[in-house]
Amino acid sequence: MSFYPRFISIEGIDGAGKSTHIAALTERLAAGGAKVLNTREPGGTELAERLRELVLHSGMDGLTEALLVFAGRRDHLQRVIEPALAAGQTVLCDRFTDATFAYQGAGRGMDLQVLATLEQWVQQGPRGLLRQPDLTIWFDLPPATAAQRRAAAREADRFEQQDLDFFERVRAGYAARAAAAPARFARIDASGTVDEVAAQLRAVMEARGC
Ligand SMILES: Nc1ncnc2c1ncn2[C@@H]1O[C@H](COP(=O)(O)OP(=O)(O)OP(=O)(O)O)[C@@H](O)[C@H]1O
Ligand SMILES: Cc1cn([C@H]2C[C@H](O)[C@@H](COP(=O)(O)O)O2)c(=O)[nH]c1=O
């Protein structure tokens, strides 16, 4: 059974093309009558944006990264995401917890059970339910292609400086999360042209009634 998704996350390895399509996705949702809140992780609140700066630019191990992104997520959920959902808004979030399982879990080798415990603690929603996106759009791209696109676009942060093996593991981490939650995940083959990727995205949204 499918239902109108109000909490939507966008995922993929760095350079997969998420940012390129978020504005059009926002417009589509708004044209359908949704009041859209655009946000991102790490980040989304003043505190979480400060943690983002540390995670992206200061040296630390995988556990420290995970603790900081989950601390930021807690603040983000409490101050921004839960109030927006309670007010009937649609939340469009550039990355959420699947990124932690992919980057800190698969990429850095953090124990997935530890991440699952942190996820349970941090994402307790109303009535004790685990807060998860209703829909996760995964832009899937081979790491070599993503690296070429990034190189042409901008200066690399701590994650973007990682080698192709790291991004192969991160990609596999996303694939594992998608396999574990097939109803929530929609995979987009991001290797085509911008127009081809946009057409896939439209098809995903149509299939979800958006
Ligand atoms: N389908 C495409 N074909 C070729 N280039 C693309 C395509 N989609 C995006 N790009 C380009 O690739 C670069 C990375 O795209 P974008 O910034 O949208 O990725 P991203 O997933 O948001 O990355 P990050 O998560 O690291 O911020 C940009 O220069 C963008 O113009
Ligand atoms: C949420 C989250 C993110 N990351 C990493 C993934 C990216 O390399 C950066 C964010 O950069 P973007 O350009 O905004 O996509 O942070 C992570 O390692 N763990 C997380 O939970």
C-alpha cells in the first residue's frame, strides 16, 4: 500500500546529483498543494550546522562522527522536523540516517548495531514510534562517475577526499539499507543525463501520488 509521503529524504554518494534535482522536486510538491520545508543533514538547526562544520572539516574517528551527526539529528528532529510534520508540512531533507549507516557504518566500519541503538534513542517520535522518512529517494551512481562530476564542480571536504574504495563501500551501504526497506526506498539510476534522471524522479513521485 502506498500513501502520500510527508517526510522525504534524499540520499546518495557525494556528487550523485541530489542538489541538482531538489528545487524541481520542491516545486512539484508545492504545485500539488504541499507546504514544503527544505532542510539538510548534517545541519538544519543552528547547533547542528555548527556540528556539520566540525564533521566536514575536522579530523576525527568514525564513532566521533556518528555521535556528532546523531547529536545534530536529535536537535534537528526536536526543533524543526517534528514541529513541521505536526503542523502538516512536507519535510524534504537532503540526507538523513541512511547516510550514517552508509558513511559511518559501511564507509568507516562502525558497528551497525551501535548505529541502530543510537537511531532508536535519537529518533523516538510521537507515541514511541521510530521516526523514519516515509520515502527515501536514493540517487545511485558509480563512484568513479561521481568523482569526475565532483572534480569539475568544487573543492573537496573530508568525505569527498576519500578514495573510490570508500565510496564503493558507502554505495554498498545504501544498497543494503534499500534492500532492508524496499517500500521506503526508491532507487534512481543517476548515471544518465540531468533530463533522464529528472524523468525517473517524476515517475517515482507519480507512483507515490505526488
Ligand atoms: N546527470 C548529470 N550528468 C552530469 N552532471 C551532473 C548530473 N547531475 C548533476 N551533475 C553535476 O554533478 C555535480 C554534482 O552534482 P550535485 O551537486 O547535484 O550532487 P550532490 O549529490 O548534491 O552532491 P553532494 O551530496 O556532495 O552535495 C554538479 O556539478 C552537477 O552540475
Ligand atoms: C547525514 C550524514 C552525512 N554525512 C556526510 C555525507 C557527505 O559527505 C557530507 C554532507 O555533505 P552534503 O554535500 O551536504 O551532502 O556528510 C555523513 O558522513 N553522515 C551522515 O549521517
